[in-house]
Amino acid sequence: MGKEKKTETLNAVYEKALALFECQVCGTCCRGEGGIYLQEKEIEAISAYLQLPRESFLKTYCLEKNGRIYIHVQADGFCHFAREGKCLIHSVKPSPCRQWPFFRPMLTDQPNWEVARNSCPALAPYRSLDDYLEGIRSD
Ligand code: SF4
Ligand code: SF4
């Protein structure tokens, strides 16, 4: 299969997986070290959503590491925008948050599926991506 065809297939799987997904709003995926990396267009979008000038947004909600901008992590380990399992900037949340839990590597690799499955209770019942897409539970 050519590279273009593979990408097309993977995109179709991604869309299907996302359409089936039912988040349990547990908030687990918004907790972790390091914060979420922001691209420039995401900084602009979130600043605009919060009605803040870019510099105010950066100063209040972000930190810079090695020339890259990340959303600040609170003392409890949760992202600054996480509240009771929900995202305060849901409509403009950055790319990693939009893709989770269906990052490309986990669509193609069983060990990565297991990592996501162990982190996300909405995936826990499914032994594999195929099982998930077919709605087969492990129990
Ligand atoms: S931006 Fe929203 S979805 Fe992403 S980690 Fe923060 S609270 Fe969670
Ligand atoms: S870990 Fe899974 S179920 Fe929990 S909030 Fe994140 S996506 Fe939703």
C-alpha cells in the first residue's frame, strides 16, 4: 500500500474512532508533568477565546522551556484549564488534547494501545483498536 493510501486509511480509522468515543469526563488525561505544548496558532486562538492580549495570556497561563511554550501545570498536577474533568478552553484546546486518546502511534501499535487503555477508562474495556471499533468488550 502506498504512503498516501496508508495515511488516508489511518485518517478514516481516526475519524471512526473519534466518532465512537464516549469520554467519561474523569479528567485523568489533563494531569501530568510538563504541560501541554502550544503552537503559535493555538496561542493566538486561546488568547482570543479568553479575550486576553497574547502577552497577558503567556504571562498568566504559560511557561517557556527551551524556546517552546507550554500551558502551566497547577500544584496538583492538573493543567491550568482543567476543572472537575472538564476543559475550560474545550472549543480551542490544543492539538494533543484534540487527538487524545487516538494519537497516530496508538492506531498502529498494540503496546501504545495498551498505554492509552491503562490511562483512559473509556478505552479500558477494549483489548485492541479493532475490538474498540467493533464494540467488543474484554469482559
Ligand atoms: S487544555 Fe484542556 S484538554 Fe488540554 S490538558 Fe488542559 S484542561 Fe485538559
Ligand atoms: S482519560 Fe479518557 S475518559 Fe478520562 S477525561 Fe480523558 S479522554 Fe475522557
